[in-house]
Amino acid sequence: MKRVIYVMDKKLNGSGLIIFLILILLWLPLYSQAQSIALSFDDGFDPRKQPLASSWSASILKALSKARIKSILFPTGKRVDSPAGLRLVRDWGKAGHAVANHTYSHLNFCSEKTTLKQFIMETQKSETLLKDMPGWTKRLRFPYLKEGETLSKRDGFRNWLADHGYQSGAVSIDASDWYYNNRYLAWKKRHPDGDPSPFCIAYLNHLWNRAVYYDSLSQQIHNRSTNHVLLLHTNAINAAFLPDIILMFKSKGWVFISPEEAYGDPVYAMRPAGLPAGESILWALAKQNGLKNLRYPAESDIYEKPLLDRSGL
């Protein structure tokens, strides 16, 4: 943008103006197609089980504030159901981030053991716990991104969400940050004074790889980049490396937007027809459209373990 302003400040003759306008027309499509991304965080912190919960939460909020990024938090009700846990959730809302629903007990809706009635009750229980939080918004993110293994469960809950004013909490970019977090904590225990740079690099490579992959699905399905929503978790690795994550995406030309803006993309209003239902919205649409070589589950430690093992992390 600075280059454009600099040229406009100069005195242009007729031919120079034409060349300048041509350059602008060539540049605008590239700018308008820049990938956009919103950050979302699942689960919330449990100070009863995580002694560093307050510090980790503060680190994530500090990184978001410094970068002027608004995100959305999907707390698992059971995890944050304590005075200290709810206080941390309130900190997110007071900082201007949205707070939404991730059910109370984080049950897998694709499990035969989880009934439609039970899952509805789980959603209602979490809403009762969180509805008075600053930033509360009626969005539901399915635990494990699993949306039902049968037609009756999938459509029954979709109808319940619509009847109760819930909007999509889907993700476009899924990742395995939870597994990298487990490995990071184990590495930290073995190397309390070690340089975390190699782990940071490995983690950033993973996130970038997944972002590029899911954006490629968007290009194949829609011939454009979706306004992406990235799935992360409230955990130690993101508390440590969120500034690096933000810097990486910015260095690649990606633009951070609010979750509200991201969810304005028509992609999130789509309802893929496949069973079992779930995964990233782009993965589900790709499956529906018959794209080949889609792995299932879309993200898992089985893909990431060999990579980290080979790197010695």
C-alpha cells in the first residue's frame, strides 16, 4: 500500500498514468485474494488441574492484544466449572474475545454411547454455565469435530441448533496442536533449560502445512480461499509460541480477521451430507464432492508421531 501512495504523490503524464492504472488493476486481484484467517481456541483452562493455567491464559491474551487480534474461545463447561476457571473465561470476554459453547463434558457425538438427547443436555448445561459471560455468543463447536454418525443424530441436532438460535462454530483449518502440546510438555520435562527453538519450528511447520492443505481444498471446491477459522487449543504450546504463529501467518501474507467476519463466509452455512458427519467444514465438503485421497481421521497423532520421532523432539 505504501508503494501505491508513493506513486500517487508523483506527477504523472498521460502514458505514466495509464501504466500506473494498469499496475493497480493487476495488483488489486492479488490483494483481494489474500488469505484471511481467524483464531479460535477450544476447551479453556482448568486451574484445578493445571497449576500454570492463569499464566498460560495471560500469555495467550497478551499475544492477541499485542497483535490486535480478536478470537473466539470455546470452553468445555466441565473444565472451566470452578470459580478460578470461570474467572479466566471472563478475562477472555472482557478482553473483547467471543465466548461460545463446546458442550459440558466434551463427549464424542459420533460415539454410539452418546445419544441425541444426551448431547442436547450437554449443550444446554454448558450454555447455562456460560451465558452471562461477557462476549457470550451462540455458536457451537462439536468436540473432536464429530457431528453424528447417523442421519437421525446429525439432522436432529442440526435442527435443534437452528431452533435455538445457534450458529456455526465450525473450523476450516484443523490441526493437531493438542498432540504437539503433549510432546512439547514431555520435551520440556526432559530439557527444562533447553532451547525450544527446534520445537517451535516443528510446530510452525505443522500449522503452515495444514493451512496450505485446507486452503488447497477450498481452492479445489470453491475456486477461492475461504475466510479461514483455525482450530487451536488453550494449552502450553500456544501460550509459548502464539506470537510466532501470528508472525508466521503475517509473513506469508495472510490477514487476521475477527471470527465474526470469518463466519460471515457462506461456507459456514453449508451442511455437508456425509456420514459420519464432522471434521473441518472444507474436508467434509471435499468428501461430499468426491475429492480423492482424503485421509480419515483428517488429523491425528498417527500422522504427526513419526515426524516428531524422526526429529528427536
